[in-house]
Amino acid sequence: MRLYASPSLIALSAAPLVVHSLQLPFGIDIQIPAVLDAHLNTIKTQISQIQVPAFINKIIDPTGSSPLLSLHRDLVSIPSVTGNEEQVARFLETYLQSKGFKVELIPIQSPEYPKKRYNVFAYPEGGSRSAPILLTSHIDTVPPFLPFKDGLRTVHGRGSCDAKASVASQIIAAEELLAQKHITEDTVSLLFVVGEETNGDGMRHMNTYDLKWDAVVFGEPTELKLAVGHKGLAMLEVEAKGRASHSGYPNLGINANSHMINALYKLDNLKLPSSDLLGNTTLNIGVMSGGVAANVIPASAKAEVAIRIGAEHFIDVKVLVDDALKGIEGVEATWKQPHYDPVFCDHDLEGFETIALSYGTDIPNLKGRHKKYLYGPGSILVAHGDNEKIDKSDLYEAVKGYKRIVRGILNAKAVVVADPAKSETVVPPVKAAVVVEPSVQVVEPEVEKVVVPEASGDKEDYKKSDDEEKVEYVTILPVEPIYKHERKND
Ligand SMILES: [Zn+2]
């Protein structure tokens, strides 16, 4: 069947980078040859002048008529591979200002990235720079840029999942919480940083600001689950030095490959620590090289190794690895940056499934004694691939999820300490609450009343408009040691 694109039926994608694509109702795309560009623009102008009822607009242009989907589309359409985040930061500045936020563009300078780049820090007009809750994610993406593509249920494009899905849903969540008077203007601030995909310079720069939060909600793809934490990271280069000689006279040389094989075998079979919460520490021998020809005794060999740490600390893993390599002739390990310990997140809110993650985030880059929540739409499994995508339903769910997290934090009556082994992550509750230590000690905080903003209107109205269930966030979770000092690797 041939499709005739009638101006009254079609909606053109407003995204600047998909000018050759016509989006029909129900997610059908047709490609328009470039020669029709001029006609397209005329049609576009005509369509924009047609007044149609909102419900028809929702059918013919589901993305354009949804504040959430259109914000997400605009973000994904702007290329922002690490080092090139200026345009997306300026877009967010304009967008957030138009929604009544006070916006600060914070310049980030890094020798690796010479172009202008900015973190975007925002809080509601009339609110406070030092609001107790921060919603944050990152605006940079991995390369290469993949253009926005709208489907029936799914959106494709670089950053559609990691992490512009989190950025868009955090912003809409904040807007809705404010509009529905579930929070006051001085409750939540927003921070969208550069550089998360490489060296974390955007988030680390925030440590130079005199800003503190009671709770920080980090947005990354967690499949709409509340993360219990993520593994730490250690990377090392192993080098073996030998002496070249003719392969027919191996006794005259020193075979670097043989020593490297011995070293890597030991590493591959090393018992490394694990925890119930984050699982095993895993070791990946990612790169190997050595020798110049089959008939030459190799004089040098190299390997690169990445270790995802499921328990204990970087330094403990380093000691185990260094010990394993000790005594192997000519073999040396060089430890690389970055490295960080396992990160334990707060997950003391009811009504969320939990997940343990094996990828890194900006959480360790933001210093402070704030509570740490990690939550977001989409799956890390598609995040950096050439078919990065997100389900539209996940975006809507994430808005609800962020709203529940913010309200849960405000309503919190019980707090589980994220990592009893690390004093830095033993964090005080937002406002006041009961801190439950692993030893089942109940500590009365300095009494300060929990401030829970009143919802405007009656509860029925709220339920109708938000379609959320009212959740009580008062249960003290079972308190068990969540950090197990046990070494096993199976
Ligand atoms: Zn990310």
C-alpha cells in the first residue's frame, strides 16, 4: 500500500538532526529525499499553524506533545560526546530557565578537553542553592554520536539511555513535584555534569564548591531499580622483561612470554574477595602482547588487566595481586588511574526492587557525607552499544520513581547505613531520623523535626493526577551485616 503523507495527518520531527525523516502516527517513519527539503519546510510551517485539539495532537505527535518525550528528544538530538558538552549545557540552561529555575553554568577546564564545557547547576527561583536533596546525572556520552530516532515504543540514539533518559526524567520529576506542591522551592536542586564517561572531571570539580547535600540521587541506567551499590575498579599493566635470542638456543635468552604466562595464570586463579551485596571481585585479562617472531625468544611481553572489586578496598586487592606476582622473574605490575573502592548505596526506600551493578559512576567523585541513591531508566547492557535505546514507558516510570525517591527521602523515618566498613559513607539522615547501625544500635539523633512539605489539594486529586500509590516509607529494614569479609572466587 502506498502512503500519501497528508499535511493534516503527519507530524514532522522537530529534532534538528532528523530533517529527512517524517514521523507518521503510531511510530511509522518514512525517509524523505534531500531534494524535498524545501517542500518539507513549507509543510512544516503550515502544520505548525494548524490548530488541533490536544487529544488529536497526542495521537499524531506523541513525542512533540509530551513534555517528557520532547525534552528527551531534544537532549538526545544534541551531540555531546565527552569534551563537546557546551551545546547541550546551553540547551539545558535555556530550558530550565523557561521552567522557572535559576541556572548556573559552571565552566570545567581540563587539559584533555580544550573546548568550552559546563556543568549545569539549577534550583527553583525563590529556592536555595543549598537544597537538601540533589538530583544529578551526566550530559556527556560515549562516542560515536548516534542520531535520535523515534519509534513506536522505543527511542534510539546516543545517550537515549545513558544518561539523557535520567536527565530528562529527573527534570520532569522536579517540575511535577513543584507543580503538585509535594515539595517547596528550597527542597531539590539539579546538577548535570560533564566528563562522567572518562575522567569524572565535571563531578570532581563540584568538590571545590561550598555545597553540601543531605541526599544525592544519581541518575544512571539501573533498570528502574534502586542500586545497592556498584563494584570498585582497579586497572594494572603487567610487564615481563626477558632477553632475546635464537629460538634454537633458548638457554641463551630469557623468555618474557613464559614469565608472563606464569604471571597471568596466577592472576587468573587468584582468590579475590566477595560480598553478598556486590558479588565476586572479577579479574579480566583484557590485552596481551609479547614477542616479535616465532623463531625469536621474546624479550618483552605486556598485558592489561581490569579488576572489578566486589568487596574490601582497592588497597586490599592490590596487595593480593602484588603478592601473587612477587618472585616471578622480570615481571612488574604498574597500577593505573582511575581506581576506586566498591561503592555502597543507600537503598532504604520501600517499594523498589534492588540491583547490584558492575559499572562505574560519578558517585565516588562527589565527596561528602550525603546519602547516596542510584536509580534510573534503561539498561546498562545497551548503554554504550551501537543500538543504544530506551523504552518510552521506562522514561515515564522513571519520573514516578524519582518523585517517590524524593518523597521517600523527605518522609524517611529509618535509615540503613550504606557501608558500615567505611566511615565516609556512614551518612546522617535527611533532617532527622533514626540511624540503625549494623550492631542493631538505635541512635537518637539530635532532635530536629522531619520537615515534610504538605501536598496541596486533597489526596484524591493527587492520586488521580499522578497515578501513584501512596507509599509509607517508615519501615525499619532488617538490619544485617551487609558487608562480608570473606575471600572466595567461585
Ligand atoms: Zn552513565
